[in-house]
Amino acid sequence: SAIPLIRDGEGGLLSRVLGTGIPPARILLERTGAGAALDLLQLAPSLACILLFEGGGLGEDVARPGAAALIVGAAAASLLFANLLGAWVAVLARSVAEGALFAAVAGLLLLHGSGVFRTPAPGTPGAVVERWAPFRLLHDSLLGAAGGPQIVESGGSALALLLALGALAGVTVFAAGPALRGLTRGSSG
């Protein structure tokens, strides 16, 4: 979501949309929500394959609607968080290249903190970070659905994701105006 927002700011589209009188928070939240919905639609076939052909539905527990709901909910919330984060990355970047770099670094750091690339030793600072990282619920639910270890603490992971999502959405509502106006700098508008 960072790159299209930067391009729209550079091309003048964003300043024209802001000139219509639509509240900046609404513009930003609708853009990120639409981006997350499109991302979820693109991932739907992969999620369906995991649920149908792995441990998510045809294993020993044939009917596991709770696992499916958890995976879809975790994916939707994680994608919304990632798209909101991308919008704020766009505000910090001065070019499309910087936006792509900042978005990749931020995403990879959050995935790493969530335990996707390695599992920290119990009792270490890394384990504390992993427990509260926003993508942990998605990682744990996909791992459990694919036949890996079952989710142990999905409640804490869900709380962490919802708190991070709520905080980022709250910041978006209150700071969207100055942020979007900052993105229009240099546009021919």
C-alpha cells in the first residue's frame, strides 16, 4: 500500500482527492481496507488449499470450523495491519524506491519478531517480542493448520494483533490529514 500511495501523491491524484472535501482519515482507511480486502482475495486460494489438504480440515479432526475462522480472521487482521503500516511508511518515504525499501524492512522485521524465521529460546527478550508481535497469530494459525504444533496461546497473540491494529488505526484517524497533505508535496496538483 506504500507504493501506490506515494505514486498518487507524486502524480497529483491525492491532492485532487483531498480537494473534494472527503475527510483524510476516511480516504486513508478506505484505501487500506480495500487493499487488505484485495490481498485477502489473492491469498484465498492458498488459504483454501491449506485448510483442505493439510491439517486444517481433513486430518483426524475432520470438522474444524474454528481453525478456518481463526486463519481467515488472522489473515484479514494481519493484512489490514500491514496495509495501515504501508500507508505510514509512505509518509516517511521521499520516493517510490524508499517506500519499497522501508516497507520491505518493516515487514520483514515484524515477521522475524513474530517467529516466522526462527523461534527464540524461552525466557529471552526475543521470546517476549515474539509473544507481542502483530503477525504471530497468523504464523501460529497457519503452522497449526498445516499440521505443525497446535496453537498454544492464541488469545495473547490475538490481543497483541488487535491492540496493534487499533493503535495504528487510531493514529490514522487522528493524523491522516497532515500525513496525506505531506504526501502531496511536490505534486503538480
